[in-house]
Amino acid sequence: MTSTKLFAFCLAACGLSLAGCEKQVSYTEDVQPILFASCLSCHDQNSEGYLNSGFSLDSYESVMNGTKFGAVVVPGSAESSSLYLVIAHKTASEIHMPPHTHDALAEGRGVSLTDEQVETFRLWIEQGALDN
Ligand code: HEC
């Protein structure tokens, strides 16, 4: 096969494997920037989110390790992943993330993620929560 034909073949094969035309989500390029912008202020090693739950965002590994009670990401199932449930507002409102407390809102850190950002997390988890 010439390289052009090979390229065309790969495109077709990739297109088929992503039935439904879902985009392949990247942890490094899509997920981590949202975590850093919207969550890190409370979930680094010195802050309230980490101190209360043990959930740190320092690395892919720490995200997968979850809280002191266990994993918050179940690869392949967003609906079983509390990380997804808290940002998609599918839990009791007290544990929505980011928390919508008056203080957090006043400091500009309690704003909900956009639907598109929530969808990015859903797809990332459904696609296996890869370190990609
Ligand atoms: C204003 C501070 C703050 C921000 C911003 C914040 N969190 Fe949290 N987070 C907390 C606190 C505090 C807890 C502990 C809550 C508790 O245990 O009652 C927590 C707990 C969690 C938990 C554990 C929930 C559980 O199962 O007990 C997850 C998962 C989480 N946060 C994810 C996120 C994500 C994802 C973001 C960004 C979209 C985020 N947080 C942003 C403060 C914050």
C-alpha cells in the first residue's frame, strides 16, 4: 500500500471504530486543564477539598486513587463514577462540585462546569479513563 492509501485506510478504520462520531478525549489535553482551572484550588495538598476528602489532582495516578474512601473514577462507567456524578449534579446538592457555597462563589471558585466540560469527563470515563 502506498502511504496515501494507508492513511486513507486508517482514517476509515478510525472513523468506524468511533461509531457515533465521539471524539477521543485526552486526559492531558482535555481533562486535566479543566481539573486544574476549576478544581485544583481546593484539591491540592494544602486545601480544603483535599484535606476533607483526600482527593488530590496532582497527577493522573492521584485522580485514579480517588478519595480516602476509594476510587471516584470507574473506567468505562461514568454513572458509577462519583467524580462524574458530583460535577453533573446527579448527587445530593451538598456534594456538588465545585461546591456552591457562598464563600466559594464569592471567590469565583464555586461556578459549575459547563455542559460541554461535563460531557468531556463523561466521554473520558466511558472511553476507559485513559492516561492519554
Ligand atoms: C471551593 C473548594 C472546592 C472546589 C473548587 C472543588 N472542590 Fe471538590 N471537594 C471540596 C470539599 C470541601 C470536599 C469534601 C466534601 C465532603 O467530604 O463533604 C470535596 C470533595 C470532592 C470529591 C469527593 C466526593 C466524595 O465522594 O466524597 C470529589 C470527587 C471532588 N471533590 C471533585 C471535585 C472536582 C472534579 C472539582 C472541580 C470541578 C472540585 N471538586 C472542586 C472542595 C472543593
